Amino acid sequence: MSERDYAKSIIDIIPEEHLGYVIEYMLSLSDSEYDEEKFKLVSKHILEKYHKAFEELAK
């Protein structure tokens, strides 16, 4: 299992009510070299997780 897959599996087990806090914390880590990569990773995960909800909102 790659580090990315491991991180995604950890995020998948976080309860919905705490997910926002975890994402906020991840984005607040101060390593500007990886800021864009962190944003892409988190946004991709959110899109995958809430894809159906986003489709419904778009209707």
C-alpha cells in the first residue's frame, strides 16, 4: 500500500462530523512546497466522496 493509499484509507474512516476539522488541519500545515499537492489531494477525495451529492445539487 502506498503512502497516498494509506492516507486516503485513514481519511475514509474519519466520521463525517470530524472530516472538516481534519481537512482544515491538513491545509494549515505550513509547507508551501506541498500546498498545491495537498489541495489537489483533499479536493479530489472530497469530490469522490460527495460526487452524488454534488450531482444532485447541480440539478
